[in-house]
Amino acid sequence: MYVKQRWPRQLIAGFAVMAILVTACNSGTTNKGTVNIAVNPWVGYEANAAVVGYILEKKLGYTVVKKNLAEQVSWDGFTSGEVDMILENWGHEDLAKIHITDNKDAIDAGSTGVNGIIGWYVPPWMAAKYPDIIDGTKLNTYADMFKTSESGAKGQLLDGDPGFVTYDEAIIRNLGLNFEVVYAGSEAALIEQFRTAEAQKKPLLGYFYSPQWFLNEVPLVHINLPPYAPGCDPDPTNLALVTCTDYPAYDDLNKILRKKFADEHADAATFVKNFKWTAADQNTVADYITNKSMTPEAAAEKWVTDNEAIWKPWLPK
């Protein structure tokens, strides 16, 4: 049982001052203010936020506040001032138009250096035993194999976090597939189901993406769906309007900054614009967090300690 400790107000105030001073001393600079980082619910993003937040605090002298938010909600923070940066944007052209082009309360801060792939995957044992299963046009042949108690008379397509922006229901409809979307509930739950499916040779078809550290452990096999057509997703939040048969290739996952923050904190903005690493770097930090029982802060500290040659050029001159 957790018992909340009550502290005198004066002591609480003293702790707050000490926390600010410690941050400033660690960074070698005076405190420059607060940076609000949106953290979206997948561990690759958490790895980005861990390293960027660590360097902002320890090397540039900012106080960092991380806010666990869904993708779309994060963008609303640019207007309200509650979010200063998004560190891994997967498309969202509709939101970019609103906030970057029209409202001008956000700016594109450039590539993270990582390319993104979203799609449907099966565990390796299935691709080996049923080679043509990776042809998306033949999935109906295997629909009965994927039936579960949750999907009923249809085959199950397993998605992760309900907050992820997915087209899966629309893709199923547009391809005339006898499948039903079922949610695992989170990225971690989705990974565990794929891990179990491979270990126990159970059928599983699911939504997944790269980069993701889990692909180093279990090399899931990507299903080949009919190609994405530009303009097939005029409003990704309205699946009735989505005519896509696959996801687009996200050739450059990018970063977004609140414009006012960037204007007022040029050194932090320059650093975030310069932040660019590889999928291997991201997967390393994500692996520390997920599999090595490290906090995001400890994972970031280890990566920063081991990779000075990579991050040093990100700092403003």
C-alpha cells in the first residue's frame, strides 16, 4: 500500500528550488525555462524523447516536462502552448496543414533520420509454412485460420493501441476481406501476442511497423498489399472516406516545433532540428527501456555516454 507523505510547504518549495539548481548545475548553465515534450504511446518515440530530453536538461540547461499524449492531441498543444515539440511525426498531412500552413503555430523541424513502414505482418513460421500468405490478395483463403473468440465468424486482424491512427478497417472493406479488427490494447500487448504466436506456432495477422526493436528479436514478415494511392486518405480520422489498400511509405519521420517556442529558444530549436539518428540508435535505446529494465532517463544517459560523436554535432555552435 502506498501512503502519501505530507511535507511542509516550505520544504516542498525548497525541494523545487533545489531541483532547478541541480538541473542547472548538471548542464553547466543557468536554467533557461521549461520544454514540454509530447510523448506518443510507442517505445521508439519514447526513446527519442528520452535522449532529446536528457540533452536538453544536462547539456542545454532546460527543465523538461514530458506529456503522454495521443498523436492528434499532441498537435492541439501547439495552439494552446501546452506542447513545444513532437519528436516523431508519422504523416498527419491534415494536421500539418492546419498548424504549419494555416495557423502557423508550428514549424517542420526536419527529419529524425528514420524511415517508417506501417503495414500488416505475420510471424516468420507462418510465412515459411504458407509462402503465399504474404500476398494480401489471398488472405481470404486463410481467414478461417485467424478466427478468434473476439473476431467471431471472421478472421482476426490484431491492432495495438486504440489511439494509433490506423486504416485497417478501411483496408479490409476496400479489399473485400473477411476479417475483423481486434485491439490488443497497447504496443506491449501487441508485441507479446506476436512473440507467443511465433514461439507456439499460432496463427496471427497483425498491424505492426518499423523501426521497432522487436523486429530484431522476431523478424515479422510484411504482407504485400495492393499499393497505396496518393490522396486515398483525405481525412484519416474518417474511415468512410478512406479508399486506401495499404499505408504510405513514411520516407522521413519528422519533428515538429511550436513556432513561438522555436522563436524564443533558438538554441533548443537548433538542437532539435539537428537531432538525427538511425533506426539502430533508436532501437538500442528502446531495447534498454523495454528489455534491460532501465528507466528512459538511465537509457538516455547510457546512450549519450556511449555515443558522444553522434550527439555532439547536434548542439548549437
